[in-house]
Amino acid sequence: MQRRDINTLTETELASLGKAFNKLWSDKVIQKNAKLHEDSFFKGIHWGPAFLPWHRDFLRKLELALQRHEKTVTLPYWDWTTNKSRDLNAGIWESFFGGRDNKGGKFDSWTYTRNDSDGGHKLPTTSTVVSELEAKSFLAYRAMESGTHPPGHRWTGGSMAKGDSPLDPLFYLHHCNLDRLWSIWQINNPKLDQYEHTGKLAGNDRVEAARVPLNEKMIGGATPASMLDHAALGYTYAQDQALETAWRKKHGTAIKTHVSPAVA
């Protein structure tokens, strides 16, 4: 199944997504996710190598839970580099997600909060994404935990800027985009180590428990090794022509932003 930009979903697809998300809220799945994330924040899921594979597992479990209620649903991503995804009080960000005041959308009954403005925080641009994708090792690439990762949380504010950020449905779309960008780095660097836990990033690696060896279990039971092939987990991403164009303009070469159906 293919994960797509939230802005490309039809009204029918959005309705199914909202219905499934709300079922997980009523079943307390979202609340349990938020507690797990908050309780584990400094115990092995952030500030170290496990950050990317742990969140991939976290998202996939959420997606499978959504599909138990609406089998055609896939988790969409929030491409914060596009103009139509940079204002929470416009378009589907207002009508579906309730804007900054969480009113009038599909999640009014949820108990997350958002700041009433971006507080001066800026969302990442395409040029920033391109720069991160130039990384020549997994160690270098995972510096994005302190790069494109924090802005979506801080720009949204409220619950998204706290340990229980999975209370906000935007958490899942934000991390889905981060997972998508990691998949692009992986697709374009198949000969490089896809994971390693020994190297250290100054200012980034603060939690030794997040230095999980390839075949050892992370919090939740999955190993980093089991999370390295997103297509094998049952999903792919849509092609990102804008990113491909930006890469070609800068480098004069091509970049792949999706796995072809024949490979997937």
C-alpha cells in the first residue's frame, strides 16, 4: 500500500482516515501511544541511533491499527516544504485537523492542544531536505533528529512540543514524512550501512539506551534490523517530483523518491 501526501487524499479517503483515527481515540490507543512515547522519551527512543527505526515501528503499528477499522486507509504524510502545508488555519489543516484551536475539524473531542501561532518557528524547506539527503553515512543522516525533526513539533506547539506529542494526529503525519525522507536516503544509498549504533554525533546523542545494536530489541520489541526495509513492511511512498527536480537542479543528477511498483 502507498502512503501519500495528505493534500492528495479525496474526501472519501479523508472521511475513512478520520473515522479510523477517531475509533483509535475512543479505544484509548492514541492515549496509550502518547503515554508510551512520553515514558520512553529519554529511555531509548530519542537522541540516538534508534530514533529512526523505533519511530518507523511505532508508525507501522499505528497504521495497522487504523486498517483494522478501515482497511483501505494508509497513513498520509505532512510535506511541510509545500506552501499549502504551512498554515494550520487554511485548507484541510483547518477543515479536517481543526486548525490551531482544534475546532470544526474531525478531532474536536481529542484532548491535545496547539499554540495559537507558530511562535516564530520555521518549517523546513526543500533545500534543507536536499542537504540532509546528501549525507554519506547513516551516522551523518540521522543528524536530522536535530534538523528537520524538531521544527514540526515546535511550529505546531502545544502537545506537539511535549513528550506526549502522539496525542495530536499531526504527530503521525509529521513522523510519516520523516520516515519517508529516511526511505529516500536508503533507496539512494543501498551500498552504505543502513544502520549502525557505535558512532556518536556531538550535541545529538544524549541517551545511551538509544544506542541499540542492529539485532537487539528496542522498546516495543522490534529490532532495528527488522525496520530497515519499509517496502518489506508493507508500504511504499508516492513519488516526490518536486524533490527530484530540486535535487537535479542542485546536483545535475537524478534522485529516486519512491520504490517502483515492480520492486515493491
